[in-house]
Amino acid sequence: MYGGAVANPINILSKMIASLHDENNRITIPGFYDKVEELSLAERAEMAKAPFDIEEYKKALDLNAVYGEEGYVTNERNAIRPTLDVNGIWGGYTGQGAKTVIPSKAFAKISMRLVPNQDWEEITELFTKHFTAIAPKAVTVKVTPHHGGQGYVTPIDSIGYKAANMAYTETFGIPAIPVRSGGSIPIVALFEKELKSKTILMGFGLDSDAIHSPNEHFGIFNYLKGIETIPLFYKYFVELSK
């Protein structure tokens, strides 16, 4: 009796979410990119030295094509650029069979991966203001913030990075390549703020390790290489600190 005459919250929510990206897959929230660090071409070229096969990447994820913000390659999209993603969406009748009801509510969980200089509380405020503003009068919007963390980048001119690079070079036989990656380790930024201490993140896993998935694993070769490398890091860190 009410189809076509009242707003369907799921339809409205879907439209609102879809509008959060433009035709170039850039996030449309006003002010969202204001503090985003733009890496120089030289820095991007250094990152590009890391081995990467786009066809193997697609095969591993069972993709026909990659997708993301125009103007950046895959390894930049998932490392140096912020994101906005829907992590879950639900509402209405989801049981077996059909039921032609118009739901009264619709829900979505949305997260944003931020980069250095973006403040999560400020971005939360920008999102809340924008998402509320784009809602039609036919619906009521409630935004519930959860939690966030600050982005962090280890300076490659720091003693920690230099010591790690020397250690990796000795154990693996080739110099390390600095890369950036999405993740959730808020305490790293807290160390910087409260302890005035730089953090060096040393990885030994591979993309194929399927981190946090049901079949997560870690190769013995890299495990042993880690045992070799970390003591060397401390050795060179002490030497460079003198």
C-alpha cells in the first residue's frame, strides 16, 4: 500500500553511500583530502621498485580487474591514499523466500583508512556533517562514531630505518625498499606523541601469507630470516646512535 509513496530507507541509504565517491573514485566529503600528504614523483618511483605483478595480484584475489582512485596504481591506492569503504549493510527482510515489505530502518558500517596528517576525529566530524546534509527530508539519519587512530610514517632518514636497512641488506643480500601499507596499529602514533620516539616496523611476511584469514600462515624461511635480521638491527642501531 505504501510502495512509491514513502521513502525506502535501504534505497535511500544505498544512494547516499554511492554518492560518497565520484566518477574517478575520489571521496566526495568536503575537506576530506585537505591534509592528505601528496608524495613526490621521486618517492612514488622509489616505492615502485618493489616487485609487483598485477596479473598475479588479480589471480590471487580472483579478480577480473583492479579498481580504485584514478591517477594512482594499485600499490599506491592501497598504501598512500585514504579510503572509504562499507564494511557491512543490512535492513528489512532477509529471511528465506519473498516478503514485499518496505523496511522502516537501514544500517551500514563504514570505515575510512586515513593517511598521515589526517586526524580521525576531524574526519569523523566531516563525515557526520556531510552524510547528514545529503539525506533527504523523508528520512532521519543517525551517525554513531566508534573509534579511530592516527596515521604514521617512519622517516626513512631516521636511525631506526637506516639500521633496519643495513640489517635486511646483510641477511637478504639486497637493500630494503620502503613501502607504506594500510593497517590498524594506533599505538605507533601514540609512541610518537607521548614518548617522542620513532617507530620502525619490520616485516618478514609475504602477501601470500593471507594475514588474518582462516588459512593465515608464515613461511619457515622468513621466520628464520627474522631471527637473523632483528639482532643485526639492534647491532647497527647501537652503532649508528654513537
